[in-house]
Amino acid sequence: MTLKGLFNVSTIALALSLAGCGGDINVTPTTIDNSTTTTTTTNTTDSSDEDTNLCASYESDGDTLQGTYDSTNEICTYDTSFASASNEILEDLTLSSDVVHYFKSSLIMGESCDTSQGCTIEEDGPTLTIEAGTTIVFDNSSSRVQINRGANIEAEGSYDSPITFTSANTIDALDSVGAGPSPQDWGGIMIDGFGITDQCTDAERAAGSCNAESEGAVTYYGGSDNTDDSGTLKFVKIHYAGGLPAGAETGNDLNSLSLFAVGSGTEIDYIDIYAGYDDGIELFGGAVNFKHVVVTDTQDDSIDIDAGWQGNAQYLFIKHGTVVNSSGETIAMGNGGFEADGEKGDTSAEAPASAPQIANVTVITTDDISVRDSDPSIGIKLDDSISATWYNTILQKEAATQTWCINYSSDAADNIVTNTTAIKTSYAACAQLAATGSETVTTDSGSVTIEGWFTEDGTSVVGNGSDTVLADNGFSTSSELSITPTDMTTIDADFFETTDFIGAVSPTDTTSDWYNWVSDAFANADDE
């Protein structure tokens, strides 16, 4: 699609839209003289020549720091004196839905603390609260939202009033060049938790000195609490994110949503990730669960599992495709639907290899080579002793002249042969299932074909790329599929829901928030 897409709104339409979104604001509106440009202001209300400043504010060293308000375009601008990578916010902050919030640098909540250097983590740190319907924009690939250990984010929207994190170039008044947004326009969201990651040792966890360094931008994460609560992301859109920060080595990238040892107390639900530069969601250990996630047209992997993640996931819709970038080039998006890695550091009984349970998934791949790293569009990639199980899953690949559906490395081979990592009650509608020459997996434990592995449960089906597995709308499961799904409540009744279909979206659903959430994202990604 052309990337201006969904968020190319006029300043008039934007003002009208935002004016309709109310809600309480946890900041006291201040008034400033129209000629004032500094972000440090004093609360006053006694001048008839002054406009009410709707921008967020917080107290620091006795001063009130507040964004600069553009009342014409309903935009609040926050410069580096308000927030940046070197200017962490240590007080609670609320972003209201009354304006667009434009950050010229990173928004960092809480202190990034390596405890080996003598700092102490504030476990009851600051909270970033974002009201339903709020839009937050950035314009630099290094700029990110970073929730450090001890801090929290509470971003709960609704289907009708989602919270949107996106490129500043989706806003006409901020798009000075007029080329529209592209992947890598900003850095994405990073959340650091106290969960278990194999990048720390048992001894470090016992001593309270786990300080794993994050990818993309150096922060510190990890601990011994897989039930840790870092807040809520619900009905949240993350578009045009990810990037390679200035000075970083290639491969040390920011993802649209990075979850570093995030615990199961955190709620991740109804997420829409579009046109990201690197991975859609990358999980580094922890045990966070998530539901209702759509990842479309991200350059690298849609869901990247690593470092011993022990969570669950249900209702995931993934689609690879193409976008037109700001230079007018059509570029192929999508590497792995899943990159599933069991280990990143040293595993132990306390920090085992990644072993998530993942259900009700649809992955639509292409026959293209991703612009990200010239790798093929693949449904699932298995590596590093992964022990995951997929249930009620549909893989679709209509053509396969240079791609295939399932990839694996030698480090995952034994778990495939022993069915330690598995597929159950699923359907592979793939023009080619495995790479030529890699159809059979052989280890000291025995031998199995990828087709034999996929169908080992006795109910899964390997078809071909022309099979009808999706409805005419392109995203719901076809009513023709007759596979009886696994009742996921028998796996984990506290998290999973019982379904009567495989794939991400029921063939009989046309009205739910989930149906509409996927429908909107699918149309946005498919709008060539």
C-alpha cells in the first residue's frame, strides 16, 4: 500500500476527531504566553491573552516541564528538555487524547539501572498512562518508548478509540517533505521486566544481580519473577516502527515491540503492528502472555521468540506483503512468520529453553525475498532447541518458486525428530513445505520428514498452495475446513479460550472486536 494510508489526515479532520475524544487528564492545564517557546513553564491562569496548554507536564527539580502547544493543529511538541534517551522521566506522566503528542526524542520512563554499577531499581517506579484514542508520534529511528524495570505503562484503548504509536509523517502538519511515512521512521516500544531470561545465570538471579543488556538500545532487564507486572497494552497500534539506532551494529535493531523478560502480570491484548523495520514482537525470556495480535508487512520476523520465553499466545494473524516506501519503491516485507529460538544464553532448570504454547494462528506468506536481509518469506523458522507447540494453526503459501513454509536449523533438529517441538490440529496449505534437500530431518534420535512431523498428531493436514483455507474476505478461516481444533482450555484454562475453529478468525464471526480489528489491519495492509 502507499504508506500515507490510514493516518494521512488533514489538520482540520484531526482537530475535529481529537476534539471528540474526552476523558480525565491527570495533569493540571497551564496557560502560557503565545510567544513562549520554552518547555519549562509556570502554572498561571490570569491572562486573557493566553491559551490553555493541553500538553502533558511533570515536576522536575522544582520546575514544571511541559510540551509546547500548537492550538492550530492540536499538536503538543516535546523537545529533549522534556524527554530524551539521556533525560529519563521519574514521575508519573499522562498523555491525553485531546491532542497529538509529538516527541522529538525518546520517551524513557524510569531509570535504566545496571545494579552492578551501584544504582538501585525503584520497583514502584513511575507510570506512563495513555488515554484511549491518543496518538503519539516520533520522527527519528532512534526515538522510542522505553519502560525500564520498575516503571509501568498503562495504555488501554478500545476498538473505537485505539491508542496509536506511529510516524510523525502520518500527520500532515509534521510531514515537512510530504513523502509520507516509511518503516524505520521511529524506534518502537521497549519494555524491561523482572522475569527470567537465560541471559543471566542462576547465581546472578539468586544474588539479585541479573542485568541483561537489551538489543537495539542498551537498557537492563531480567530477574527471577516471571509473574512481574509491567502494565497494560490493549487496543494499541504500532506502525512504521523499528530501526537501527545511530552507531549501532547491523543486526542490533529496534523492533516494533520488544518484551525483555516481561512477566505474566502484564496484559498484552489487541495489538496491531504494521510496516515495521525489524521484528513485529520479539520476546526475550519472561512469561508474558498475549492475545489478539495482528502483524502485517513487517520486514523481518513477525513474532520472534528467544531467551527462554515461557508464555502463551492465542489469536495471531500474520500477513507478509509489499509496501511502497517514501522513495516510491515497492519493497517486499516479511521474513519469518515466527522465528522460534529456544536459547540465547545459558539454559538451566530455572531458565529452560523457550517452550510457549501458541494457538489459533494464521500465517499468510508470499513467494518474495524480504528487503530486510534477502531471506525468503517463511511461515515458521525453528532454531536453538526450541520446544514450542503450535495448535489450531493455518500456514498458507500459494506459490513457492524461491520460498517454502517451514525452515529449521541443526540446533532444532533433534526436537523435531523427538516431537519436543510440535504442530497439532493444524493445516499447511503450502506450495512447498520444506526447502529442497531439507525435507527429511535426521539426528542420533532417529529420522522424520517435515511432512511426517507436521502430521504426527494424526489430525493435522499438509495440503498444497491452491487449497481453500481462507474465506473470500482473505483473513477468516474457510468454513470448508473440517479439522477439529484442540480445546486449549485443556492446556491452560486460566489463559486460553475454547474455540470451534482453527486459524486466527472464526468463519462465522463478522461482528466481534477481533474480527473488525483484523479486518481493518488486513485492508490497511492490502490497500495497494
